[in-house]
Amino acid sequence: MGQKNFYEQLGLAPGATDPEIKRAYHKLVRKHHPDAAPDAKSKAEFEQLAQAYEVLSDPTKRADYDTVHGFDVIPRTLNSEKT
């Protein structure tokens, strides 16, 4: 079984906004923080969440990640034009 992509790890769709990414990350790290859940599975999950957030919260890293994983076709604008 393959590893989830960074968006799936955070429970988000690839077109998620920066505030949505931040909110999802903070919610999940509270649950899996080693001080709150000291088991090995939670520690591994916490590390994966940190990696996902590091990439998705940086516009340059996120653009590279999206391009490599085929998510670059999804528009991410906060001020979408309405027709």
C-alpha cells in the first residue's frame, strides 16, 4: 500500500487554501503530538504531518510538489474572479 499524498495526510483537497492547510495541520498535530500520544505510531504520524506542512505551507515547495505529483492543474487563488 502506498503512502498518502501530503493533501490526504492533512485531510484536504489539492486546491486547499493556505488558511485551510494551516488549520488542518494544527488540528492534527495536537492529536498526534508525542507529548499527547506517546506511542510510536503517533510519533511517525506527527513527523509525516510536519513534512507535509513544511512543503504545503511554502509556495515554492508546494508548486514543485504539485507539478511533480500532477496537482498543478488545480487553480489556487484566494481572489477568484466570478463570471
